[in-house]
Amino acid sequence: MLQPAHTSNAAPPRAAPSERSSDASSVTSPARSSTHYPSRLDKHRSIERFHRILIEEWAYIRPWTSDRQRTLAYDGFIHFYNHHRAHGSLGWSTPAATLSTLRDNLPGDHN
């Protein structure tokens, strides 16, 4: 025999705090994450910084009249960014100039 559907607007019953699993919180809590968490943050931070630079120095610097114009300007900006724009994180050098100081993909003074 079919039973009528439950139509109460009350919230479903919750487990007592001592009965709840802590698995979900341990996955999302930075304090309990893997040891790689800080390096991921650094990568995300540098990517976010690059996106901010794109917005401030390329994307909204002028109105674009076509996709082709925007694409050509992007290619030019990436060249400028890598070869002519000084980067504080590189001792105010350019990525292209810094690349020549690397040995085996590591800084020259790396032990």
C-alpha cells in the first residue's frame, strides 16, 4: 500500500555533533590540508597577479574594435611582459633576461 508523501516544512532531523563525520571539514580545512598547500597558494597568487596585470595593462586600457585587433595587441603585450617589463619578483629584471641565469631550470645560485 502506498504511503502519502511527507509534506512537512520542518527541517530534516540532524545528527548530533558527536555523530557527524568530520571527513568533509578535514578535506576543505586549510589547517588539515596536505603539505603542498602553501606552494599551491603561491602558484595561485602569481596567476591571479598575472590576471590582474592583464586587466590593468592590456584588457581595459582601450576599447577594442575587433577580435583580431585584441589578439594582435595581446601578442604584443605578452612580448612586452616577457622581454621589456621589469618584474619586482625577479629583482626588477625581465623574465627573458632572468631565463639566461637559470641552469637546469633552477636559479644559478641554487645548491
